[in-house]
Amino acid sequence: MSLLLNLAARILPGFAEWYAVHIYPIWVRLLGGLCSPLPFSVIEVLLYLAGLGILAGIAAVLAKKLSHRRALWILARWTLLAFALFTLNCGINYQRTPFSRRAGFSLQESTEEELIALCERLVEEINEAAGEIEVDGEGHCLVGGDLAAEARRAMQAAGKEYPELAGYYPNPKPVASTWYLSYQLLQGVYSPFTVEANYNSKMPDHDKPSTVCHELSHLKGFMREDEANFVAYLACRSSDNPEFRYSGSILAYIYSGNALYSQNLEAFRQVREKLCDQAVADLLHHNAYWDTYRGTVSEVSDKVNDVYLKVNSQEDGTKSYGRMVDLLLAWNREQP
């Protein structure tokens, strides 16, 4: 059945979009709503239990308390269940209509002047929000209060302008094993098996609001990473919380600034000089934190993620993250 659903999503026009709009929200309400009240990441606990189960199975086989055939049958059943949950809560959604098209954004080639104007606009947003944010003892951005509740409010606020984002959102969850995500250079992850948005609670605070909104966008059926980043920016800028607006604008600036850096180094330097000291300090903190985890593990993780994205019809693999700039440019053209 899972294979048939995946095939239908790829070859039947409109099926994936119909499923994402009418059926997937039911799973978000049921499975996501069931896990939402629990104060821990359910998928994280299940992964540990799965590991223990595999070890127990191997021990039982070695002790001849469980036959090889029975062990393989049990493993096959759990694998089929996992594949079914992945298909229902993730796989089909990869084939749906992109958020950019549903929201009416027109992607097109842009001039260097447009890219510079976008970067300057983002710097203005960053500097404005930076004057209102809280900071910790080291002078870095501090996100206080209820991050999960504020993220849900931000997504719902964006939903007022973009109906595709309106509706129910379960609680996003921090993971306990932050090292697992950090060594893969992952700020967050969406679990289709429990319909949970998970995030790395140890990363710099200014990364957290945009990351949580990114993961929550997947719970609206938008799986493309470039669009999830774009939705995160739209949600963060819709928030009344200055730390959220700051986080979203920094996320957008990082991608847009990198694009400008590769095209016109001098123009990039001129734009960067306009950043306030607070933003410069937080960007340095961002780089320092993630640089400590770069290595073989992160390289392997990136290659695995690249293959995963390509299998799920994101042909550019991890390069698809760069398309966020085109979305931002399309959005900026519509601004007064």
C-alpha cells in the first residue's frame, strides 16, 4: 500500500496536493496531537527503545531463544510500519504543490542590484530588532519565555496572510541528545513517525526561533528545505517577539549574504559594515559553535542528506537550500 501511495503521488496529477490538504492534517491532529502534550521528544525515546530492542533481539538469537526467521519477521513488520508512517506523514507531501506557487510568488532571474537591495533590507530588519532583544551574560541573543508557544503563535500569525500556514500546530520539542544533532550540523529535524518538530536546544539562541518555525512548516506538508527556511522567515517576521524577528532576519541574511559574497565581494563588505555590533557578535558566535562540530561525521551526514533529498524529488540535493534567496527576492519585489 505504501508503494502504491508513493507511486500515485508521483504520477497522478493533484493527488499529493489533495492528500496534503485534506488527509495529512488528520494525522497532524491525531498523532501529532497525541505526542504534543508530552514534555519530551517521543521519537527520541522510541529510537533508544528501538536500539535496545535490536540488541535484545540479537542476544535472543545468539542464545537460541529466538529463531533467525522469527527475528527477521519481527524486524520486517516494524520496518514496514516505519515505511508506512514515513509515506503518510512525509513521502507523499514531497510531491505536493510548492508553497511558493500556492502563495503566488513568481520566481525569476534577478539582478545584482536586487540582491544588494534585499541584503540591505535584511540588515535594516536585523538592526531594528537587535535594539529590542534580550541578551545573556556574554552579550549574545537570549530567547526567553515559552519558545514553543511563541513559535506556534508566529506560524499562526503568518497564516493570516498565507492561509496555507493557518491552523493547528503541535508543540515543538527540544531533543535531549543534542550532540547527535550538533555533530551532523543539524539545527532541527522533523519526525514523520510521531509528527513532531524537534530542535537542538544547545545551539545559539538566535538560531532557535527560525529553526523551530522551519520544522513546524513541515507539519503543514511543505517538505522542501528551501521553502521551509522561507516560511520560517515569514513566520518570524510576523511575530511580536523581537527575538523571533531577529532570528528570522538573520537566517535570511545568511543565505542572501552568502549569495552576494559569491557575486560581488565588495558589495557584500559594504552591506556587512552596516550590521550592528550585536548582530556581528551573534554571527561570530553562530560560526564558532558550528565550527566545533565540523568533521567526518558532518560530512557523511551531509552526503546522506543529499541522497535523501534527491530520492524525494529535490533534484539539487542539499544545494536546494540556496533557492531560498530566489524566494526572498520574489517576496521583496512585492514589498512597498
